[in-house]
Amino acid sequence: MGKPTTIRIPEDLLNEIDRFVQESKLDRSAYLREVLRKGFSLDKQDRLLLKYVRKELSQMEVCKELKWDTWEFLTQLKARNLYLNVELEDWLDAAELPS
């Protein structure tokens, strides 16, 4: 069971939400919980990818936290027009590794 909380929503937004949930025959509380969950998930992705871009987290750390595989990580970077944190030195170091 969830824990109750209170937030203030601008009246115009609440009216729009109410119209939508009535037309869709949805429960307002359930709808708001789902929207909050989706919004939080997207915000979390953005925050973690920003930390990756700032070199505060590695690709592996981001993937672990978001439960993404490497391909999902690369797809999300591309979708947000972000780049891999790989510099020329990284490529040169990798080229020197024994095969």
C-alpha cells in the first residue's frame, strides 16, 4: 500500500487531468501515480546520463542502475544527442591490450 502525500497542482492542469480521466474512464489517483512513475523514470534516466556525460559515472554504473544493456545505453545516448565518454587515449590504450 502506498503512503499518502499532498501536492499542489495548478487549477488549470488539474481541470485538464480531470477531463482526461473522465473521458477515458480512469481513476484520477491511479492515473496520477502512473504519470508520476513514468516522469520519475525519465527524470532518473536524464540525471544518470548527465552524470555519465560529466564523467561522474561509468557506462557500466549507469547500465546497472537503469537495468539497461549496452545497446539500450547506446540507443538512449543517441536519442538524447549525447556522446560516449571515450577519448583518443582510451582507444590507444585499448589498442595496446593483448588480444
